[in-house]
Amino acid sequence: MLWTLRDVLGMTGTKFGCGMGLCGACTVYVDGEPMRSCIKPVAALAGKKITTIEAIGSSGPGKHIQEAWRDLEVVQCGYCQSGQIMSAAALLAKNPNPSDADIDGAMSGKRPISC
């Protein structure tokens, strides 16, 4: 899916990182659930709704996270930030008042994510 998004559709906000679904740089939503796009075949996505970083700002949590990211100068090198924003927005969409442990789990990749 990753290469279809990037090379065919020109949606380059989703990044290639580890290629094994571990780092999260390639995170997108499939039917609203975060998923690692580098290990998901595009053929398995027929009829599914795909949301990438390019559209995340249209959701309430996504828009606020992108604004905070900018305002608080969260960006480091910037390469994996799209995956981080996607993970944070998924967490807040499901749990608007997460605990520190919830945040740590969602942002560290230690909680299960759909592959």
C-alpha cells in the first residue's frame, strides 16, 4: 500500500521507514484504524476507506494535533512526524482524555496496531 500511495497517487506524506511495520513512519488509517502501510498489500484494501496524513487535518483531533505540533515546535528531523501525528490522532479520536500510560503506549508502538 505504501508504494501505491507514494508512487502512484503522489501522496508522499506517508514515509517509508523500516519496511517491517515496526517504526510507524508509514502509519495510515484503514476504515478509521491505524495501520502500517509498508506491510499491507494494496489488494487487501478494496472497498476500504484510507486516510493519510494529507487528510488528517480535516478531523477534529488531527487538526488540533497538527496545530499543536507546529505551535510547540515538536518537529525534530520531520521524517517520522506524519506517522506520529497519525498515531496521536488515532489515540485522541478513541480516548479524548488519555492517561500518560495510554499516550506512552500509543506513541511508542507498544500497543497492538493493525497490520
